[in-house]
Amino acid sequence: MSIVAFAEKNKAAAQIASILSEGNFERTTLEGVNVYEFKKDGKQWRIMGLSGHIMTYDYPQEYNNWKDVDPGVLIDTMPEQFITKQAFANAISRLAKDSDEIILACDYDREGENIGFEAKSIAEKVCNSPIKRARFSSLSTGEIKKAFQNPVEPDVNLANSAKARQILDLKMGVAFTRYITLSVQQKARTKGVLSIGPCQTPTCGFVYEREKAIKEFEPRDFWKIEAVFTHNDIDFQGTHRTGKFFDKQKADAVYNKISDCKTGQVTNKKVKETKSSPPYPLNTNEFLKRASKFLGLNSDRALEIAEQLYLSGFTSYPRTETNKYANDFDFQSRVAELTKKAHKELALEVFKNSEDGFNPRNGTKDAQDHPPIHPIKSANKGDINNAVNDSKGWDVYDLIVRHFLANLMQPAVFEKTRIEISVNDEIFDATGTVKKESGWIWVYPFEAKNDKILPEIEINEKLKINKITNTNSQTTPPKRLTESELLTLMDKNGIGTKATAPTHIETNKKRGYFETKGKSISILDTGFTLMDALDKSVPLIVKPEIRARVEQLIQDVEDGKKSLDGAINEGTALIKQMYSQLTSNKDEMVSQIAGTIYDESVAADSDNYIGKCSECSRVLRIVTTDNGRFVGCTGYPECKNTYPLPKKGALNIMKSRECKKGAPAVIKVGNKYHWAVGIGPCFKCDMENECFPPEIVGQCPNCDGYMFLIKTKDSRFLGCTNKCGYTQSVPKSGRLTILDDTCECGWNIVRVKEKEKEAKEFCVNRKCINKL
DNA sequence: GCAAGGTC
């Protein structure tokens, strides 16, 4: 009797083999793929891990040429399933041929069932062995043994639901992407692909909606009446209960009524103790959000770091939906491990807190895939820096460790006080918060808050009023989305999965639809115009509903309410309907998009982009020919405007410099001089001092001139604007910036940032009073 | 050249 089982991945296969064989198994390879073998109860077992999907849907070759195939035809063409990982397919065939029974043992979810069916379809071609399914929700001993003792029938509906998703996503993505890309290419010279997809487009849609809200925002005036009260030498602020007065007259009336008041009376007081529980264990989504919020990391980079931490054994597998620990999770040894290195003090505190055992604050999601992200090995900063190729490696590790420990600690306790104060019958509110017990926040400084103190005070007591103000402000527009907020929106709307959400964000960036600046995401012209054009012609595709519609269809397949063909037909009809909306609005849409694409594609070539042509306001660029180089207009041959350039020297376009004589740009030529396009060498120009003001550091100690930074080809130093002869050295290496802050001696503080090092800020004055 | 979903 020979049993063959297919798991979703190599790691799972090894784990299953280890459990079923009680550790007595051997690893062999077949077609380069690991197979785990053992004998048990007279049966020969062989377990192989797949590599996620080993097949994909795609269109047959004759549909590959974009220009020959009308994209609309793709919607009515059924894609075919191709093997993408041939070695795995070969190994499956060879194992299946030699089997009496086959067990599918992939993850128990849609994609897992689907991956199992990929193996099933290959096996069925070479053998007639019965094919069963082992269903388990975690790789724990109990679950695995039970699942393999009672295998069930494979769930064709579950597998088909994933198939429906694959086919519909492909049809829509391919048809829309080709159509938009080709139509825009007819109008604008661009090589780039303008992609559309059922996940990437709504993702961009969120960013677009926010941008629109910002653009359409009209600030409103409002007035806020605030009072500063004093009691027992403590000043605190109260706000009129109305909050924002949008009616100036009403605000003025209230203000006039109380502006001369010298006292107020406490009319109510409430003290409430509130507990703040530790955060749930980290699943991928939560991890990415926090890495963005606390560390300013974009999700792609954060996941890459987590992956490296995982591969070097410091933390657990980073892709998980689960935010709940299994009952038998071994906290004892994990926390003990952490007492060995940098987080020793924190880990010991957790031990102190856990005399009656460890009590994690568990979440509610158990996707039964992997445990929440947690530390495996303790480390010092150096260990992480050696293992992770990213300067933020340590910060990410530290976050994971602290999150893990915080989760095991007591809630933090705050005392919140709210008092109500009457000032000539107008009610003011004041609140205070005092931390009574730090609990988990002690190990989790990311969420620490400062206390807001209110004086000890009782009802009916009188308070002195220091000041009453009536301030006019304006409502502010919504803020740009952060990556963390975008991930939340995606998660809420079912866009993408734990493993793919960051990819969708990356795709949008790669296409030039939006970018991340600091923590916030800002949309680029291409993204905005594309979304705007789509929103007008095919509104559904920009909104998360598109995903929900497909999700509903495939859920019906999973539930057996619809056949695979039925769901595909319905989905195809929906795509067709959207596609006809798209094509009927073609002209307007294309001209709208083409306008921005053209400029951006030239501008993106930043080595050559110069500025606007004064003749035709198109874009100027550097043209290099066999005979030399010059600045020419991208409108050539219609516009023949040109400017000369020096023959020698590397050219560097100084975007931060503006020519006061109106030249389109200033170019740095080698290390020697600057050249304003169309005007000539800047240092022979009478406006030199205005375009290139000296970088003053401070007063010259020798005369009444100022010390300024002089940079030459191979050195830099400070010289006097009066040329009195006094000079002084500055650090030779690192990027040097003169800050606005000044030292007590009057000189500006200088910031020096060397590669791979922390920036230093200090006073460079040799004669600084602090040094004497 | 195109999607989204697995995995590494």
C-alpha cells in the first residue's frame, strides 16, 4: 500500500511527515523537489510540498500580440490552464503513478483547495488511485493526525470558486489594460503600460478619492471659545461646549456675555478609570500598518525586512492572518529566550507579570495558517544588522519583540477626569488624563501618551479665570492617506489578501500612479487622470464594489449555489458591460490621459529634462549628437529653439537653483561652474549673488564680515565675505547642511551626515564661547 | 508587455 500526499509548500510537507511518522522519516528528492518518505503500519508514505500554485491561467499564444487582437475579444475567449512549474508537475506524475491512494493536504482555504486540484488534475492523467482530502486548520500534531485518519472528499466547489476568480480577474485585467494602453499609445509616445486590475485599480481609487476630497475642499471659518482656568497654581484649559461656532455672531454673543468674567464654577465632575488593553498579536496586516505608523516604513520594505528576519531565524513566518495564539503556544521558552540579549529587562518584567502563567490578549482571527508574528531568537542590534540588509532591520525586530511582550502584559490604567464649568451660565468642558499603571505601555513606547493634568477640584468650587479667547480658525482639508490607512481600507473592503496587499500598492507605484512621500501617499498626474477618466466612464471599476461583485459570484460557487460556468458567464457579462462603457467614452478619455502622460514620460527622463521652452512651452532637453551637445526642444521639428552648452564637463541639472534672469534652468558643469541655459556662465553674471547666495555660518571673528562655506573641487572650508584672510576648517566628509538653529555664540548649527552613520549636529566655530 | 494568488 503506497500513499502519496501533496502539501501546499515544502515546509508544511516536512512538518506533516514529521508528525505522521513521529519523527522517523527520510528526505529524498524527485525531479529536484523534496519528498518526505516513511513507513507506518505497513504502508509506504510519500509527502511532497508544492510551491503554491504550480499552474496559471493564460490566453493561448495566438492572443499574445497586442496589436493583432481586439482586446474586447479576450473577454469572450476562455483562458487555458498552463503548468508554470514543470519540475513539480513531473514529480507529481511520478509519485502518482506509483500510488494506491492520494491525499491532498494543502491549506484549508479557497486557494489551497485550488492548488490541491492542480495536483489532482495532473495525477488523474497517470493513475486511477482514489484522491482524498486531509483538512486541517493548523500544523499541530493533534489536527494533522485527525485529518489524515479521516480524509474527506475534495471540495470541487471550493476549488472552482478560486478558478472563477482566476479567470475573471484575468479577463478583466488583460482586456482593460491592453485597451487603455493601446488607445493612449496612439496619442502619446509612451512605452509604459497603463494597467488596470480588480485589486490594483480600486486601491488607486482610494488614493484618488482622497485627492479629490482635498482638491474639492473649501475651508470654512469657525470660532472657538476657550478659557484658561487656574486652581491650586495649576493652569488648565476648557472649551465652550459648542465646540466650533460656524456662526460668527453667535460666537461673538457668547464671548461678549462672558469676556469680563473673572470666575467660573464647577457644576459637574466625573472621574472614570479606563483600561487600555494591549494590542492583539501581530498578523501581517497589523504588522504592516504599525511599521508604517511607528517606523515610517512602506509596506513592501517592511515585509522584505520581516522576510529577512524570518529567514535568519530571528522572527516567525511573516505572512499570516491569524492574530490569536494556539492554546499550546510555548510562551515560557520564547520569553526566556528574550532574556538573553537586548530585551532582557523587558522580558524579565513580563516574567514578573506572569507568575500565574502567560495570558496573551488574543484577537479573534484564526485563519489557521501560521501563528501571529513573534520573535524566535533574542538579539542585539549588531546581530540584526549583520543579518538584515536594511538600516531599519533593528527597528522592525524591536517592534516585533516589544509587540510580542506587550501583548502578554497587564492593561494600562488611566484615570480620566471630566469637569464641567459654568461661566455666567455658559458651559465649558475640561478633561484630564493621568496614567495610573503603565502596564503594557511600559514596553511599548510607540503608543505612550503624556498625562494631561487637572487640579484636584470638587463640584461647586469656584475657579479663577486667567483668560478667555475667541479664536477664528478655518476647517482644514482631509489629510493624504498613509500606507497604513490605505492597507486598512483595502482590508475592510476585501481588496487583496495578506500576501498580496503590499504588491497592489507596489504595482500602482511602479505604474507611476502614486508615490509615497514620507508617510503619506500622493497621487501622480497619470494616476489621477486615469482614475478620473475611468470614474467618469466606468465608475464601478474605481470602487471597491468591483471586488465585492466578483467575491459574491465566487462565494456562490463555493456554496454550491452557482456552477463554475454560471459564475464565469455572469462575471463575463459584467466585464463586457463595463468594457462597452469604456469604449464608448474612448475619445474623451484618451485625450485626457494622453495629455499628462506625454509630459510625464519626458519628465521622467530626469537626466535630460531641463525646463520649459520659452518659445512653445514644451519641454527642453539635452541633445547629444556626434558633433557635440546642446539644449533643444522636444517639440522639434515644429519648434527649432536651441541653446548652446559648454563642450566639456559633466552636466548636472540643478533643480534647486532658479535663474534670476529667467533662463529655463541652471546646469552645473563639471566641478567648475554653473551655466544658466541660454545665458551662460553664472559666475560672470551680475546676478550671481542672488542666485547663489553665500552659505553664511556666522560672524567672522576677525572683522565685520561673515564666514561662508567655500567648496572647491577637492576641499571645503569657511572663508570671510570681506576676504579678510581668516579661514576655518569644517568636517571634510559627509553631507553638510547649515541649519537655521544657532549656537549661543551666534553661529548656525551645522549638520553632518556621513553614509551609514547617524547625523551629527554641532557648532563648528573654533572660537565658540562654549569651547573656551 | 496584461491580473491576482500562492510561495521563497
